[in-house]
Amino acid sequence: MTQADRLDRWLWHARFFKTRGQAQRAVDDGEVTVNGRVAGKCAQTIRPGDVVAFPAGPYRRQARVVAVGTRRGPAAEAQDLYADAVFVDPPL
């Protein structure tokens, strides 16, 4: 596995979004943050240790990047890409 990946691709590989296009729209709409800062672009590089927050229904989900994947595999494989996934209150 590589040590860095595009933000939209990682969100899709980790199965947080059904399509890569949905992940790109969330980033473009300013709904995704990396390490507490709004992600500037879909191609933003993320690495293990980064914390990514994004919308998940009426809540925001937060996950720490553990690894970057090379493909969109089964759910069990996707779960190895992140840790500490928690739901946090939606912003006011």
C-alpha cells in the first residue's frame, strides 16, 4: 500500500460514500474537514494519522486514517483503512 492518497479516493475506498462522485461533491461543498480544516479540494493528500470528518445522515462522522487502500474492496477490507470512527453532533 502507498503512504498517501487523494481525499475523495480514500473516502470511497473506505466505503463512507457509495460513489467517488458523491465524495467529490461533499468535498466541493465544504462538508469534509481534514485535521479540523475544511478540505480545499478533492485531490488533497491524506496520510495515516490524519483525522477526516464528513456528513453521515443528520450527523457528522469522524475517522482517523490508518492506511490508504489500492482498491475499493469488501467492507472488511475497508474497515482496515480507518479507526476511531465516531458520530459527533452536527454543527449549528
